Amino acid sequence: MKPLSIEGAWLYEPTLHTDERGTFLETFRNADFQLDTGRRLELAQVNHSVSRRGVIRGVHFADVPPGQAKYVTCVRGAVRDVIVDLRTGSPTYRAWEAVELDDRDHRAVFLSEGLGHAFQAVTDDAAVIYLTTSGYDPGREHGIDPLDPDLGIAWLPGVAPLLSAKDAAAPTLAAAEAAGLLPAYEDCVRHVSSLATPPSEETP
């Protein structure tokens, strides 16, 4: 796991073992994950979405605590995966970073509680799997307009974005902040600290 520019976001680049039969890789190893991130990953739900080219899903986030951390990979096609720092008071508040995920390199991203997540399908029938640390709870989950010009996320050029009605009606970042919907950085840090791996559990 390699840390990205936003604290609490990581990139995983697996080793691909390819021969005449095809390819084998380890999508996730819990021991390595804990060693690299210093925290536990307690999974509650696995989601699978399939999207046509141009579809944008997000930007989604959940109340902290407990929040919803996500481990995301693309198992068919390709997507532009975007992580947004929505934690008020964070040193990188309002910053975003994009990572290309596809079925060729099989990379994955992990984002901690309090960070926003979105992706846009680069190909038709792009299939994304994401493991989450909490189950779906509509009362605790929120969205930010992915086309908010103040965020300025660079989506696919020349491709008309397709959003759900819910995502299209999501507030701008400024409106969400004014309404008190965004998680506080200190609350997120406190929650993630509670998930730290005890030294005795770390892989030597």
C-alpha cells in the first residue's frame, strides 16, 4: 500500500503472475494491509456496480463516527476513481486525487472514513467491487455534487457525464459545509486512531 497525496488514502499495486493459463494476483492481503496502514479493516459489506461509459457515481461519504472506509478495485473495464478530502479542518480539505483503475493492472485504492469517493466509467460495462467497513445506512450517508465547479474534478474530456437523480441533486461542497453535513477532521482522526493495530498484531 502506497500513501496518496491525501492523508488516509492509499494505492495498492499487486504483483501479477502471468503464464499460458492467464493471470493470478492477490487483490487483498490483510496482514500486509495492517502493516502498511497501521489499522484494522473490519468489513461489513461488499458492493458490485456495473456502469456504462461516462457514468459518474458519487461523490459519496458517511457520517463519522462510524463513517465508511472503502477498498475499491475494478474487475472489468476501466474507471477514473476519485478521492476527495471532505474533512473540515484537514490540511488537504477540498483537495482531490484521481487514480485509474482497470482490469489490466488490477490496482486498488483504500480510503479512510471521512473521505469522499466517486468514480467515472471509462469503458462500457465497467465493473467495480468495493468493500466497506459499514453497511448501507441512508440516514448516515450523503453526497456532494461531482460537477461542483469549486471542486473542479477533472472528469473524462468530451464525454457527457451521466448521474443518478440523487447525485445530480446533491449539494455543492460549500452548501454541504454550511449545512453542517461534512465530517470534522479531528473526529475522523480520533475514529481512525481507535482502529490502530496493536503492536502484538502487526506482522513482524
